[in-house]
Amino acid sequence: MDIIWHKEFARSWLTQAEQGRLPHAVLLAGRRGLGKRAAAAWMGSERLGIEPAALLPSYPHMTPQHPDMTWISVPEDKQAIGIEQIRELVRHLSLTSFAGGTKVAIIEPANAMTINAANSLLKTLEEPPGDTLMILVADRVGKLPATIFSRCQRIDFAPPSEPVALQWLDGVQPGGAWLEALRVAGGAPLAAIDALANLDTHVAMARDMAVLGRGEGSPIEIAARWSKFDPGFVLDWLAQQTKLAILACSAGRDRADGLAIDDSVLRRMDRRNLFCYLDIINRLRGQSGGSYNVQTTFEGLLIDWADGLRDCGLAPPMDGMELMRVK
């Protein structure tokens, strides 16, 4: 199924190709769920001439199979893309092309590279061997070193308009509760597909947050329930809700679509503390899953929320990067 909001991106890329102006390294940036990986697969297929040629990236995307294409991602038993993976990629790119032409390397998500892995890639990004196209996919560009940015042409992906996204999603599954799922996903259509399957969980979490914001309920009990969910899912949901709360607290802004938190709760929140809260959540999102105690961390987040974020803060790093409330 064609990703219709990629039309302008695809047109621009094909125009550059026709004019012989393709860069040797590109960074695809934007939140997860906008089709960046599908775009990377399409770009690689176009560059290598893999048939059949498609006019647009499509969903679901298939990883192209070609001896001159290398796709690097986080191994199933790891939390990051390591230096050995990048060294092997660099070695592979230095070899002669199987077809005697272009080589393509895709790294996703590039923000999952360790510092050493990113540093080992810099020389290849700056001076790629032969006719090489390197495509880096980043869901969180803030986790990438500035030295990576300076060596890539950056292409930013933004969410499509709500009507366009809803039309496309209805083609995926007619009659789904797509409006609610799309707003939960922050406007990212592919993320909305996952959100649809978890709407009941989203509703329950929103109810928990509203209860705590009113000074009711137990943060400890709620944290115990939430700790049974995937930590990344919980932290992504909290980050999205906090971003929407910041928008809702901005001067002259209407209530943000998809915000599950009561207005009465928001009125007691200091916008600066919401930024602090988001920073804590984002730091945790950047940690590997086993580096902190999940239930203790969720307890800290929810206790701060129940207190109206009055004492929002993060203690100096401790074993496991445990979240602490600073009084």
C-alpha cells in the first residue's frame, strides 16, 4: 500500500537521481511511525535498480534482498548497534561491488549506535568508498552526535494532515477507531496501527493519570500495574501525553487533540515543570531496557505526577540510572 504522504519526498529524490545530484549520505529524521524505514528501503531499491521499481515507498515495507545492500539494525539480543557491526559494515563497503556498481548501506535506527560505533562511521560517511549510498534512519535525532549531522544530507519527515492520515488508515482497515488511535500516536499513521491494538491500555493509563492528578489513587499500585507493560511503550505514551500537555498549557492554545489528561489537572501544572518531566522521560527512553528498575522508576514518575510536578527533578546518575524525586 503506497505511503501517500511521501509523494513530495519521492518526487524530489527521483529528480535528484535524474540530475545526477544524489548525496552519498542521507539522514532520514522524524518521529517513529511516519514511514522512514519504508522510505529507506525504497531509496535503496531505486539506487540499486531492484525490480519492480515503485513510484512510492509502501507499507508494509520489505527489506530489499541484494548482495550490494547491507541493512544494520539493533540485534535481537542487544540494546544498541555496536562498534563491531559498524566495523564489519565499513569492511564490506571497501570490497568490490557484486554488480560492479553502487553499494547501499542502511542503518536504523542510527540513534541506537553507541558513541564508539558512531565515531567509527565518521570517516566512511565523509569519504565513502566508490559509488556508495549510506542511509541513516533516526527516530530521535537528539541522540546523534553533531559530527554525524555534518556529514549527511538531512531529510525531515513530518506527520501528514489528519484527513490524509485517516483516509490512508481506513484503507488499511476500514471502520477502525482511527481518529482516537491517530491522536494517541501523535499523528503518525504507522504508529496509529500499533496504537489501535492497544487503545484499551491507553484508556486505562489515561484514567490512572487523571486519578493521580486529582490527588486520588496510589502511585505505587498504578506503577505495579504499568510495570507489566513494555517499558518503552509506557515511556513513549508518557512522553506524548506530556508534549500535548505542554501545548495545552501554552498561551492562546486550545486543548491539544489526543490529550487524555483532565483540564482541571493541567491548570495546576507549571509549564516549566512539564518540560522538566519530559526531560526525565526522554532520558529514560534513551537508556537500555535493563539499566534501571522499571517499577521503581515508574513509582518515581507517578509520585511526581501525583504531587503536581512541584518537585520534579532527576538525581545525579546512580546505579541503573534510577529515577529519584529531588526534594
